[in-house]
Amino acid sequence: MTSLLAVEDLGATGIREVLRLADSFVEVSERAIPRVPALRGRTVATVFFEDSTRTRLSFETAAKRLSADTMTFSVSTSSVNKGESLRDTVETVAAMGIDAMIVRHRSAGVPWQVSRWIDASIINAGDGWHEHPTQALLDCYTVRQALGRDDPFPGLRVAIVGDIKHSRVARSNVAAFSALGARVTLVAPPTLMPPSLEGWPVEVSHDLDAVLADTDVVYLLRIQAERMNEALFPSLREYSARYGMTRERAGRLCSSALIMHPGPMNRGVEIAAEVSSLPNSLITRQVTNGVAVRMAVLFRLLGAPEASEALVAHA
Amino acid sequence: MTSLLAVEDLGATGIREVLRLADSFVEVSERAIPRVPALRGRTVATVFFEDSTRTRLSFETAAKRLSADTMTFSVSTSSVNKGESLRDTVETVAAMGIDAMIVRHRSAGVPWQVSRWIDASIINAGDGWHEHPTQALLDCYTVRQALGRDDPFPGLRVAIVGDIKHSRVARSNVAAFSALGARVTLVAPPTLMPPSLEGWPVEVSHDLDAVLADTDVVYLLRIQAERMNEALFPSLREYSARYGMTRERAGRLCSSALIMHPGPMNRGVEIAAEVSSLPNSLITRQVTNGVAVRMAVLFRLLGAPEASEALVAHA
Amino acid sequence: MTSLLAVEDLGATGIREVLRLADSFVEVSERAIPRVPALRGRTVATVFFEDSTRTRLSFETAAKRLSADTMTFSVSTSSVNKGESLRDTVETVAAMGIDAMIVRHRSAGVPWQVSRWIDASIINAGDGWHEHPTQALLDCYTVRQALGRDDPFPGLRVAIVGDIKHSRVARSNVAAFSALGARVTLVAPPTLMPPSLEGWPVEVSHDLDAVLADTDVVYLLRIQAERMNEALFPSLREYSARYGMTRERAGRLCSSALIMHPGPMNRGVEIAAEVSSLPNSLITRQVTNGVAVRMAVLFRLLGAPEASEALVAHA
């Protein structure tokens, strides 16, 4: 593997390897000096054509903890918005001497294009509504950690709730959870479902209340306020009434059920503020694990085969 | 002490400790390799909801010279402007694993809110018109250094001149200088004074010329041009005529008097260009000392008790 | 030499020294850990009053590979746009303790002003239409590398094609190539030529096709779309037809001719997409060499005389 463009690049075996590798890096992250020399001398560039400070910082923190150098190329979509400019930008960054490029773009497929233009390893950090594979990996890791078993996934009932249609997080999580054997149910009003779900290994529901009692993991997606302008749902209030994880609904989950959200949250819309801080809410844990899981992905792509000892050596 | 939100968190004793600690870091800053390993493995995040590249760089330089890692989260007030989003942002940054967060926000009190949400040490880098404690500390340090005495403050006559009403620098400096025993006089037109000064340990004057001869330190505040639109004074020219530190006024100060300004200066408005480069102007020195004083604050908050030797060890 | 403001600061001897020094840093850049300790403890600040992420990253990568610390001060021209504010900004950055400042500004002459205000070494990274000396140095280096001879310049025929009038790259390259003995021809429509070429050591042509066969290096400048609004040429299409490096024109170059462009390219305007990836196109190589050449410049300005061994020591 030289790039991570989509969850299916990894397959179930690859996902499991990343999760196990991440265990080591969670341990590293808890040290007084959370740094290993594994990628010393490597350069990791973040090239984000769409703003996301939090995702960028997570990757850059991961790279630094592996002792890699980082290079940040932030571009507003306005200044680099034509195909040729995109190519020019990534070729220029690559020519300065990098080993991996983390790419985010509002158009699906851009990371694949980039991987054809340059030699560095490419990590897709979100392309349009398409994929966001490291988010799915950190979500799987967080479930596995919370449940305390090496392979809790077979038969696990995961409900992904909200704006499935516009969500790369949903697509990557469907791929990852179902590859590991979980049973995924998508829950949304018809207007927020993709036009066709043919081939998706999922069940579908339009009624969150009907699903709650039979769910082990409730994964809430962010509602973007601008969708309301597209009349995909009547109001934030009505959305919240039917699909929001209110305190009352949280109370009807089985006691071991887990609550997740990729952030940033709209507290009071898809999730009540008080639900986000319940003991079974993993939202902060997802962010923390994000760094370790991205360390695992970077190490897997860039670490020398003989580097497995370096992995946990002290920096 | 785990956070520095306001000058009064330190008290006179704490301020004096920071000033003495800063002496060590001034020495470090003058080395060929101005770096000590004191905070190796720690991560310091700057989270600025209001732009200030110079303050951010001062903190980040301080953190790097202590061998800490830095994380920069820059946000325009437009993108993260609601209470919940603020909380989401700081919780996310904290969850990635940080030890201190430097916060600037245009609303007073935000650093206190943040300190209730997250576990890291919080440093207030300016909240609205309220406080900017490290600015006051570096100002006190610079006066002490210029006067060459360990405690020059008792009875020292400090005049703070300009837009007191909208100035967090004024509020923090009043607190710090008066805690150390200085006598502070505020000089401004009535429209630029706070509506009430009850409880402030200060004297008040509307006439700069009457104050000049009896002042040891003249501290000039920045006039923000947008205040003119609020009709708080008739014109920049008229402001300058009555409250600007012109060459003529500088000549009427006693020969040992010091001139200070927190920057950025409006040369020709609150201070004449030629005055800013007089030998008794400390403006550049304030910036230089800012790094050492912030090293002292970071070390005091994050340094292990047993780290006092590490303090001056070579990196 | 303490600053690099213009190519003529170096003269032919200085240019040759930089090119030879860059050979060492090209070697360093190809190592598994591309880093030397030569500038450990030094701080290099980039202060760009005009956006250019790629140039800034090239300088910062160069500084990091020399083990220097970097400080980034990005300013939109709107926020710091008056002479006094410019001075305040650079004096503030300098006062934090830096050794070199890389300055870009849309007005010619600003780096000279800055060098009078502060003590650090100044590198001009582009001032208006005036100079961009490190671009010229990396271009000369790339030609020398491609031709595989230590001094291929005497008599070398270099054609610089495009918007000469508004190009600092053209001015610096004219100075550098002609100082080394090359014969430079400027090729452009009259509207894109400077009003006077008196004293320029160049020949002039308005006909690219007449020049092609007698050229060893074709250097294409970027056409900025906003020039069209100034009616300096009728349309991008017409410009391309008369001055663009099309595949057909590339075929009429002599077989050893080299094609260069400072980036970012407008593929399809001044250069056809397919031409940019021909084997004799050096565009990617220019970017790669840019890092090594800037390492050479930084080392020459900041390296201790006794540091020549440190130059290639492993970090």
C-alpha cells in the first residue's frame, strides 16, 4: 500500500492492521514525551483546498509525533480552482521534496487525480461527498476501544443518522464497519438519503425511534445549516424533533449503546448538549484517537519495513 | 497556579516571581542557540478568535525556545462565533493532547469559560476590553530592566495615556503596576474613560501637559481609527494635538522618564515617529522582553517542580 | 554580504559561489534525512505582504533543512498597507530575535527600506516588478545542472518570453544570466515591454518564431489574466497563438534547447500542457532546486565562517 484513498484500499485485513498499530500509538500519545523517531527525515505535506483546521491539525500532530517534518499548503477554493492550477499546485509542493501528501478537496475523486500526478503517498482527507477514510478508521478504533474487545464488530448494530446524502463520513463508515462485519442501518428522511443505495451493504430506516432500541452504536452526522436553504428539511427544529439525539431518546438506548459524532457538533440540532457529555458519548475520544490512528496510517505508508522496532522507541 | 487569566491570579508575589524567572530567559534568549529543553514533549496551542499575528508569534517563539511543540488554531470570528461552536473548537483542540492553550477572543470572559471546559492550562492573551496579563507582565519587566533595580515600583509614577475605555492593556497594567506599588494616573479625554472608575486604584487627568513633569513612565495606548467613527474624539489630528506624545512634549519629561507603547503604533497619532526612537523609548525592548516573559509564564505553568535545573540547561 | 536584495549584490563571482554551494545542498536534499545542523539556533522569518505560499514554503523548507527555526508572518496588503505600519511590523518581528527576514512586497524597494530599519539579514523574495534574486539564482543553477558543465553560460542564448514589463523574474534573470556571460533576448509584444530598455544588456524581439531556432533556453513568463483587462493584449487565445510555447513551436527548437517557467503555469496560455512535461522542460526541477539554492543563500548569509564543515555534517 502506498496511498490511502478509500476504505476499500485497505479491506478488512488492512483495517484490522491499522487498528492494531494504533494501539501502539495510543500508548505513545500517553507518554510524557509523546514522540517516536519512526519517520525522522520524512516530510508530510497537508494540501487542503477546503478549510478544516481540525482535520489538518490532527494529521500534523500525528506527523510531528512520528518526528516527520510538516509542510502546510492552505488554499482557498477561489485561488486554486481550475484543474490545471490544482495540478500545478500539487506538483510544485511535491517537487520541494515530500514523502506524503494529505489532500482535502470539495470535489470527489481529486485525491485519485493527484496520485496519478505525483509520486508521494496520498492520503484522502475528504473529497466532496465521497470518502474520508481516516475518519472511518478512527471511528472503528474508538468503538473497539470502548467495547474492550479485539474484534467486537461481527453483528454489531450501527445506526448512522442524518444527512447521509452529502456525507463522506457516512460513505467511509459504511464501508469500514460493514467490511468488519457490522450491520449498518442508515436513518434519515428520504430527502437526505442518496438517490440510489443499490449495492450499499445497509438497511434503511426513516424512523429513528423505531431503530433506537436495537442499536449498539448511534453515529450522528452533522447537519449543515445551508441544507435548509435547499429545502431538504423544513427547519432545524423539526429535524431535531424527528432525528435529533435528545436526552429522552438517549434514555431509550440500551445501557451499553455508544454515541458518536465526527464533529463539529451542532449542539441542540443533531445532538443535545447534555447528550454529548454522557459517559457513553465517545465524541472527545474520537478526536483523541484520531491522532493515534493517523500516526498508524502514516507509519504504515511511510515507515521502512525494518522500522517496526523504531515504532515504539523513544524519540 | 494552573492558568493565567488575569493579573490578579498572580498577586504581587506571583508577579515578582515571574519577573525574576524572566531574567533567566532573557539570558537564554541572548545565547547563540536560544533554546532550553525545559518543556520538551509538551504541546502549547494558540487559539486566537481575533487576529494578532504579533502576539501569537511571541507566544509561539517562547514555546519553541522552551522546546515545546506548538499548534496554531486561527479562527476568524465569523466562522466560530457562537458559544457552542467555541466550546466545540476548544474541546477538539484539547482532545488532540495539549498542555496549555493560549486564548484570544473579542469577548471579555471567554478564557474563563474555556478554563471550565478543558483541563489544559489557559493563558489569556486578550479578552475584549478586559485583560491581557502577559502584556502587563512584560511591561513591568521592561520598566524594571530599564531602571536596573530589582524593585523600582514603590512610588513609581506611571501615566497611562489614551483610549483607556476600550483597552485591556490599560486594565491589566493598572492591576500589575499598582499591585507592585506604583502610582498610576490615567490620562484621556472623558469620552475615552470607562463610565465608572470606582474601585480602580488610580488617579485621573484629562490634561496630559499637566501630568508630564511628574511622571516616571508614560505609557501610550494605541488609538484605533474606528473610534473616530463613533465620534469619541473629533479627529486624529486633534487627538494628537492634545494627547499625542510629540517631540515637544517628550522634551518636557524629566530626563530619566521612560516612554512605552504596546504596539502596533500609529506613528504621528499617539506618538511622533521621532519620539518612538528616542533612547528612553522602550518600545522595541518591550517586544523583545515579551518572548522571555512568556517563556517565564509558560515555564511556571507547565514546568515540573523538579525542572528548575532544566530551566537553564542547554538544549 | 549580509543581505540579498538584488542580483547585482552578488556579481558574477557571488553568483558562481552560490551555485557551487548549492551543489552541496542538492546532495543533502537527496539524503534519507535531508537535514544538516548548519544553522541550528538561528531564526529565519518570512514576512510576506503579498501572498505566495509556494515561495514561502520553499524558503521555510530550506531553513528547516539547515536546522534553523522559522517564523511566518503573513499579512494581507490591506491590513498593513501604510509605510509606518510596514515599519512597525518588521521592527516587531525583528525584536523577537531573528537572524534573517525574507520579505515579499508588491512595491519595489521595500526590502531596501526594511534593511535600513532592522539589523537582520534581508532576502528579497520579490518586490513589485523589480527583483526576485533567488528565482534567478535557482534558474541559473537549473540550467547549469541540466547542461552538466560548471560554466555553461558564456555565449548561451537565453530568450525570456512574455510579460517583461510587469516581471521581477525577468529583471533578475536578465541581471543574472548576463552577468554570467549569457546573451539574453527579450521576446514580447510592445505593450508588454518596459517603456525603456536603456542600459539593459539585452536584445529585443517581437517575434517568437524568428527567435526559436537560435535559442538554447526558452524562459516563459506567467501571463496574469488581469493584464487583459488593461488591454495590453487582445485575448489569451491571441497571446497564445503568437507567444505561447505550443507543441508545434517546441518541435522547432533545437534538440538540446531547454524550456523553463517560474510557475505557476497557465497551461494552454503561455505554455501548452504537453510541452510542460517534455523531457527538456525543467519546470519541476526548478522547484526542486529552489530549495537547495535557498539553502545556499541562507547559509552564505548566516553561516559562521568556521561552519564550512558543519555544512555537510549529518544533523
